[in-house]
Amino acid sequence: MANGLSLDLGWPSYQQSTVERWHNNQRSQELDYIAEEVPISLVYNGVPHVVMLATPTNLEEFALGFSITEGIISNPQELLSTRIYNRSNGIEVQLKIPEQHFQCLADKGRNLTGRTGCGLCGASTLKQAIRQPAPVHGDLTVKSEELFSALAEVKQRQKLNKLTGSVHAAAWAVPGQGIVDLREDVGRHNALDKLIGLLLKTNKNLSTGFVIVTSRASYEMVQKTAFVGITLLAAISAPTGLAIRLANEAGLTLIGFARDTQHVVYTHPQRLLHNN
């Protein structure tokens, strides 16, 4: 099995392997591309906090997005430094945050392993898991045609998924501009954290666009989006009941089953404009 697309510290985002493929009872040998997942340890002020299985790309953005959406810090300036180290069995991301935030983090007692599809991994209490974001506000409106166009563009922009067929994407779309930014990861929450980290790092105005995710809309996907003030989230699959309730309470427009020319609007439909 060969490495491919070495990005962060030599860890590949995919592997190449010769496989035995069967179709209509016919066998062939082909070269296949397989997405990698690597243990990523987030260490705050020298103390390990959580290990996430993720695609080893855009890790500074991931660390920033995770730190913000998990409520560890409240703004990007409070992430004082980020250093990434290649270890024999994974990647360690050492983060420096203000002492008062570190003390709050230590009091939570969160120090667990997060699986690739993990949503509330590492939360040790119900209060930690179910965090209510402040209500989102904004006069963003999106034409349905712009949503459909952005959905089609996401498919074209997913370079790693085109190769492997097994990674999620989170994309930032702006009416009139289409997809502006996109991040991929084997974990849907990781992809969203990477995107949010990128948006915050580049000082994007989060009231001017919306997020598309190539996954279901879980509670935490809604939570992370609303937490940074984004007002519209579109997912290509279904939302959960808890996600719908949170989106409704937070004032966020939640769209599910957004595929081609169809979609379902679950909450706050005033932001999505239709011709009829």
C-alpha cells in the first residue's frame, strides 16, 4: 500500500492499494484510493484534552474551529499559539490558551478519545453535551437556485472524496459568489470545525453566507454552526429531532435532504426564497 497526497507533516490523507474488484461476477485487479484517518491529539497548555480521528490536513484550522465551537475559547485571539508535532502513532497539536480558559477546561474533566463520527465524544456531563448557543441574527436571504448551484459546486470541489468516496465536506457559500471555501475530513464534525476555523482565521463576515454539509444534520452540527452566528445550515441528509429543536430555538434556518433540486426546510424558512 502506497502513500498519497502528503500534506501535514508527512501523514497522507489517502493511501493507494491494489484491490480485487467484482462487477457482474467479473473479477479485475485495480488501484484503489483509500481515505486515511489519523489520531489527532489536542493538548492544551501541556495537558492532553481529547484525541480525534481525522484526516491529517488543515490541522491549525481544525484546532481553532474545535476550540471555538466547543467553548474552550471565545475568540480566535485567545488561541495564543499552535504547534503541530508528528508522532510515531499520530499527530499532536499543542495549543496555548489563557490560563483562565485552561482552568475552566480542566474543571470539565474531559479527556477522552473521539471516534471519527463522534458528536458529543468526551463530554462527561449532560451540561457539557447540551450547550445552548445564543440566538443567531441576520437578514441573510438565499434564493433556492443559489442553494442548488452551490450543492452542485460542492460535488465538484471535493477533491479527496472524488478519489476515495469516503470523506465529508463542509462548504461556505455566499449568495452571488457560490462556494467560497471548502474543507474535507473523514469526520463530518471535523470538516465543519476545519471550515469554521478557516472562516475565523480569514475574518470572514459570517452573516453574509451559509454552510452546506455533506452529511446528516446532527445536534452538534447545528450547535457548532449557531455557536459562531451562522444563520443557515443545509445538509444533504436528514436532521435529528434534537437538531431541529435546537435550530428552532437558536433562530437558525435548517435545511435537510438538500440534493439537486429538492430540499426540506425544517426551521425558520424566511431565509430561503422560492420563485412560487
